[in-house]
Amino acid sequence: MKHREWELVRTYLDRRPTLWRIIKNKDVEEFKSDPYLATLLNCMLWVFYGILYVIFGSAMYASLLTIMGKVIKNKSVEYMPFFLSLVSFLNGVCWTSYALIKFDLYVTIPNGLGALFSLVLYACYYRPTPKKEKSVKLKCD
């Protein structure tokens, strides 16, 4: 290579981020490690947060399925939380749509499962069964 080409390569390497400069020089010089450690910890926290969100978000939606045992046993949908399930389904669909647009796996998984769980809940076990009438006795004097 000619002298001019080496100069271009050196200029290119000099403009690279600080990490590459440290690797190239094999010396940290006067750079502080605090910003790099803080950035690493921040990224690790976001990954941890994403995993926790997937776990607890899925658990929130799956908790609606716990009523299915009672529905099957009693053969009645009297204690099925209709509006909570409906809102959970709509919430899951909205967030899943958003996550698919943004290609966000951490939002897609729990909310997609939530929409699916809500559909399963009503597709399998919702029948227009009569609710038990509560008898109220009025005492007349």
C-alpha cells in the first residue's frame, strides 16, 4: 500500500469508537470505565426486565384460565369474569398488533398468549347457561 492509503486506514481507525481505540492501542489510556459498566448494566437490566415481563405478563393472562375448573365442575358460567376476560382479550389483541408492527418479541409473547388464552376460555366453555337465581325472602310483619 502506498503511504496515502495507510494514512486513510489510520484515519479510519482513529474515528472508530473508543472501544476499538482501546483494543487497537492495547491501553485504556485516560478513559474511565464507569460509562461502559453503567451501559452494560443498563442493557442487562432491560433484558432481565423483558424476561420478567414475559413471565408475569403471561401469568396475568393465564390466571383467567383458573376459573375453568369451576366452570367445568359446575357446568355454569356464573362465576366467569366476562368483562375482565373481554378487556384482557382486547388488551392482548391491541398490544400484540403493536408488537407485530414493531417486531418486539418481549411484548408479542405474553400479549399474544393472553389473547389466545381469552379466546380459549370463551370458545370452549362459554355457553348461555342460566345463572342461579338468588332467592330473596322478604319478611312482612
